[in-house]
Amino acid sequence: MALKDIHYPLFIGEDHIRLSTIPSTNKYAMDMVSKSKPNEGTVISASYQSDGKGQIGRYWTSEAEKNITCSIILYPTFLQAQDQFQLNMAVSLAVHDVVSSFLPDHNIKVKWPNDVYVNNQKIAGILLQAVLTGKKINSVVIGIGLNINQMTFPLDIPNPTSLAIEKSTKLELLEVYERLFECLTCRYRQLIDQNTEEIYSTYLNNLYRYDEWHEYTDHKNHTFEGKIIGVEAHGFLKIEDKDGKINKFAFREVIFKI
Ligand code: BTN
């Protein structure tokens, strides 16, 4: 989506709580929604997280004041709990839009389910935490870690990169935050408008390794050559193997060999 397509008024980021050091913006936002009802689109950002959370119990490290570390509170009550992956796609595309706008000549992809990659390196991660009421989504906290000005990373972080590494120049953090809020508002509006076909086709068009043969390892530690052929409505990744068999994987059931 081109930035000129953005519809105003924006509402994500209208309320923005800027904090210096906290353990985790996701944890802070989850505490907020458990105690009150902040305005939809409220953003909590931190200069530094002492206990940043990654997916599946992992951690997220980010040098102080270098990168985007924020969480956004949304109430997508129009979505069924089983359709959460639609929100995941919309948010991944929004972050993809931001990175692409700053790196127009680079190969930017969404690595299933929601990492954003520049070539074979990870520039952003997303942690979505939903509060459900029965089969409905009541509220969602969307945590985004987007590497902006960090030039070096701890050795145990696999294949990281940042906008500054890719551009060889530092960026104004606030400018990237503003762009992120625009892109998130825009993609979230698409979801509200039930433009799900467009979200899905754009997600597939920008999916890392879509329709290409690569090596994967499954949860039984079996390595195989496969080709991503799609994603199921509930988010399962579909990989065809060389025998023509279509295998479906939940998150963490398959490892990409990079
Ligand atoms: C991943 O593992 O790829 C997801 C990383 C998500 C990190 C962000 S940083 C802001 C927000 N607060 C957290 O504690 N985690 C998310």
C-alpha cells in the first residue's frame, strides 16, 4: 500500500504514553487493559525495556533509545477469536509497509507468521496478546519491536538487522514512530472494512519464501525440502514437499533453514 492511500483521521498513537525504563510495554499495556479501558489506539512506548518479551517465552533485547519498542491497545470486537490471524496479517503488513517506505530498494518480506525480514535478516518482531471473552476478541495488545538505529547486536540473536545498518545512516526515531502509526491505522481500517481478501493476497505476495523451494525442519527433527503454498485461515502454514504432499504447521512446529 502506498502511503498516499492512507486515510485520515489517524487514531493509533493519538494517545501516546511515553515511558523511560519499564520491564515490558506489553506487560504494561496488559496491566492497563485488565484494570481500565484505555482509548482504542493507545500506544505505550519505552526508551528501554529491562525484560522485553519475545514470542513463546523468548526475550527481546533492544539498546536504550535506539529502536521502536511499543505496544498498541486495540478492541477488534468485530473479530472472532478463531480469526485472530487476520489481525496478525494486518499488523505484519503495516510493519512491512513502514520498513518498505524507508528501504524502497530492498527486498522486504514477512516471515510467517509475523517477523519482518530484509533479505535474510530480521528487522522486526511482533507479539500479539489477546484477551478473549468466549469466542470473541475483547482486547488485543500488539507489541512491536522494530530495529532502527542499533548497529550491533548480542551474538545470541540470530540474523538481526536495523534500518540504520541497511541505509548506512541514522534515522529520526519519532519519524518512524509516526509512520508506524499511519501504517497501522491504515491496515487496521482495512480489517474493520472487512477487506480480508486484499489483506490475505497482499500477505501472500509479501511472504518470505512463498512459492520457492527451501529446506525446513519439522517438529520431529526431520529435514525436508518444501515450498510454501499458502496459509490457512487460522494461521497454519502450508508447505508442499517433493512428493506433492501438503503439510500444515502451527507456529514453532517448523523451522526455516536460513
Ligand atoms: C518476537 O519474538 O519476534 C516478538 C518480539 C516483540 C518485541 C516487542 S518490543 C515491544 C513489546 N514489548 C515487549 O515486551 N515485547 C514487544
